[in-house]
Amino acid sequence: MLRMSDLSRGYCNTVHLATVEGAGEGDGAGGATTTQLVVKLYSDLSTLRVPPEVRGVPDRLLAANEIAPSVVLSTDAGIVHEYVPGRVLSEADMHQPGAASEALMRAVAARLAQLHALPIPAPPFAGEPLVWRWMEAMLGAAAASGATVDYATPGQLQAEVDYLRAALASAGAPVVFAHGDCKPSNLMRRRGGEEASADEGGGAPSAVAKQDLVFIDLELAGPNYRGFDVMKLFRSDEHFSEENMRLFIREYMGTSAPDAGRSSLDTEVERVYVEARMFEPLTWLEAAIFFVLVLTTRKSSSEETERNYKLGKQRW
């Protein structure tokens, strides 16, 4: 028997949980088996930025390196992968104080360093960092709609893109195989016995290890700026923990260059910290342009439009 339920219905994709129950060898009563899969259908906002030849490539690459859920099926229209029980990380996780936060920073840093060390497949990837293609595609689609928003003109948005593109090119920022949308909610922490009881009120969260974390929502993964990924993990318009970010970068650089001496590592940590903060304006601009696209090309309820307007204006 197949049961389908909604996991999420976000801006870019529709995601379902497929539960398949059937007879056979297994741990259930009477030898019944239960398999759960995530079924994701791409929306036009996703396919606008990701050409057909790229869709599913990052998912398979990361799954092969055991840092993303295993892929069952990938097509131009969507992807099916294993269901990972657990919870996504939050902005609060990345900025909380204390020993639990230190363990999390180390685990996330080691995982991101592992992702950034992957080779960039060519083909299908070639050319400049993907973020510029996304923004040009979004601006083009918004302009083609004929609609506008009152807080930013198309000319202003394009001018900001051009300015940051030139500034970051002159800075020589490193390009790696990046997640592309590396916000905390795109990291899943696998559920274990200790954390399950903690989440249900049984005490403090258990320590987290690198292997407990997997990346999800990989549509935008590919060649991109290292600093863009790092800054998106920590970007916040509320409480910001510089201490956590520096601890994260120290672990990230220690994983990337394990033979570096103390003074060399200190220098690298400061350099990468400055590099990541340099990308903060771009993380907000990319989000602002996304909401301009949503507001100009999608029909929504008045409540959704008001919410998207506030989010877009705040990011701009």
C-alpha cells in the first residue's frame, strides 16, 4: 500500500513523503516492510535557475560520498531519495552559546569542508560561479513579467548585481563545489535515540558528530563561492554569534588543511572570516531578487503577497 503526505510546500518545490507498506521480510508484524521516500517535484522557480542537464547531478555526487540522502530516481521534473528521520538545523542552532554549540560548529564545519573538497564535475558545470546566473535569470524573468515592486527598480537591482560582481571578482574569492543555498535548514541532523528523547523533553540535546549530518535541497549546488556558503550558514538579522562563526571557521580550516601550524591556522581563520563577511551583502541581495521574482511572477493570496513583500523589502 502507498500513502502520500505533504512534507513541505515551499517557494521552489513541492515535497511529499511516500510510505510504501507491503508484505515481506522485515521487522514489522507478520514480516511486513515499510519503506519511506521523499518525492520532490521542481517548480518553475527552481527550473528557471537549474538547467535540465544539471538536475540531480549534485544529489548523486553527494550521496555517493555519503553526505546526502541516497537517490532512488532523478528526472527533469523532480527527484526521489531516501527519507532521513531527524530535524533540520535552525538559525538559533548556529548562534546558541555553550558546549552543545561547540560540538555542532565542529560537526557542521567538518561536513561543509567535506562538501567543498569534492571535485566540480565538468560537464555539466562550466564557467563562472552559479550565483550570477541565478540572479540574471531571476531578473530577466521578473522584467519579462512587466510587473515591478515599489521598493527597488530593475535598474537598482541590476546595478547592485554589477557592483558586487566586479568587487568579488577583483577580490579573487575562492570557488569550490558549494551547496549554493547553505542555510541551516538545509542541513538535516539524523535522529538518534538520545536526541529523540531530548527533543521530547528528556534533557539536553546530545552531542552531534559529522556523520549525523546530511545536506538536503541540493538543486543549486555546483561551482560557487566558498564564502557565500559559509556566510549563508551564519547570516542573521537578529542575534549573531561571532564566536561561533570563528570556531566554525577554525574547524573548517583545520579539516581542509590538517597539517597547518597554530600561527598559520590563526592567520587562515582570520582571512576566511573576513572573506565570508564580504559575502553578506550578496546573500541578502540574492534573497531580495528571489522575492522580487516571486512577487512579479506568481499569483498568491493577499496574505502571502503581504508576507512576501515584507520579506523582500527587509532583505533589500
